[in-house]
Amino acid sequence: MADTDTRNPHHKRVVLFVANSDERQVDRTLMAAWSVRQRHQDAPIGVVTTNPGHRLWRTGMFNMVISAAGLRQPTVADCLRLAMERGIFERAVYMDSFCRLRAKSILPVFEALDSSPVCLSAVRTDEGMRISGRLVAMARGEPTAAFLTALAPHQQEAGGDQDQALRALIQSGEMRPIVKFGALGETWVPGIPAKGAQPPPVEMREGNSRRLYAEMLMFAMHRLVSSDMKRAAIIYARVAIASNPELPQLGAQRLVPHMMQTFSLKVPDMSGGDRDRLELLVRHAAHEDPAGNLLGIAALHLDVGQVKTAIAVLKMIHTMKFEKPVPVPE
């Protein structure tokens, strides 16, 4: 998906996100972008935001940050129109921050624009056709500008409910000559996977902060094993402050009883032998890492339910050599 011209900020294809609300949306947007980056290493990814100076935009995940700070209470449509007016793309796919790309490729969404300047996904239900505004493909041009201009007031009235705003726009009938509603079909409607089933091409992750923290910790682990210590530390600290503010203050020795108690809660059927081996790992880590940095990382993974990852970090500490660890002051 490499359509980048390194001499200017214009790209043929861009995946766009919008982040204008709270800190939680910033976290979700980072994870949504990571889901795209995992499948398209070189994809141009952009974010339109009223907070362009936020440090999480500097994680290496975003190729461009478009400032919407000059817009007063902008809607998603306002932000997408701003990005289009900046001329940064020929074709763009907007993804809601609650979305996660699970398909092997997002290119089919771009290709759907051969049939319409704006493409949306739709699924037929017992109540009728449901149009989703969580994923929108659009080509730069006057028809798309007209669509976004018409959609913005409906989004303002809907209070952020993008599906409701789209329904209101469709009912008005003004965009039917321009937009091919449902051009993406039901395949690309973002959805929640059924229990035990494969996730849909675009998965919805809504209303579960613990799951978001778990995602962020996996991203931080990815940065840690890639020797990107600075970015890993930023994410770990951010999750710790949000999910367990007391954890960074416990220190290595006090983390031992905390972690053993948590292991017992998370794995209640653990055998006595397994518990003894785990306690040896934890106590070794507390001795070798008196500052508690890596042990705290293991404790964070454990607290959000990532037991195997917590054990993997403990094993990593076991293989490391600390020459002169510096303890945290009392």
C-alpha cells in the first residue's frame, strides 16, 4: 500500500482517524492505527485532531497529524473535509477509533471507490437496511466535499452518533445522486464477533476500558522487544496511571505479595508446585530489579488479565543481568 511521495505530503491512499474528545479517545485512536499498521507496514496513516501536540501522536504510528485546533467543536465530517481541503490524499478510508482492522488488507475498500466517490457499508436486518458510519471510503473531489458538508450538521444534531447522522442524511434524499450508499456491502460493516467465532474484517471494540488497556500493554511490549524503550515507557506509565495508580509506587519488594495474590485470583486452579515456581520467579525479579521497573510491567500485564505475558516478562527478567540496579528512594 506504499503510495507515498516523500517530496510532498500528498498520498494516493490514506487511512484517516479523527480524535477530538478525551484522553481515552486518543488511546483508542492509537490502537486503531496500530491494527492498520500491523497489516500494512508502509500505509500512510493520518489523524485529524484538535490536540495536535499530544505526545502519543509521536509514537511512529502516524505519518501526518492534521490540526483542527482552529475549528470550533468540529464534527468528524468537518475534520475529514479539512483533511481533504489540505490535499493530502486522492483516496481515503476513515475509520472510527473504536474500530480494529482484522482483514488481511484494507485495499478492497479503496477499490470500491471506482464505483462511487463516497462508499459506505450496509447490512440488511429485520428492521431494514442498516448503514454504518464507522468506516467511510471517499475520493477527493466536489461530490465528497458536498457529502461531508451535508453530513456535518446531522452529526452535530446526533451528538456524535455517526450511524444516526447518516440515517438522517439518507432520509433527506439530498445525497442520493452523489453517494452510493452501501457500496461496500455488509462485509465491511464493523461488528462485534460472536463468542468463539473469527472476528469480522473490521472489529468493534466499544465500552471496555480493561480490554483497551490490555491492547495498549501489548503495543508497549512490542515496542519494548523492539528496543524502543522511550515509547514503551510512555505507554506503560499511561496505562499504570489510568488502571492502577498505586502500582508504580509499590516498589519491587511490595510487588511480590501483590503479584502472588493477583496470580491466585487470576488463576484460581493453579497447583501448589506451579505457585512455588511462580513465587521463585517473582522473588528473583524483585531481587534483580530492585527499582521495580520490569517487575511493575509484569504486574501491569497481570492486573489486566494477561497472565501469560506477565510470566513471559518474569522469565525475561530471569535471563537478564543487572550489574548495579539503582533502588528507588524511600
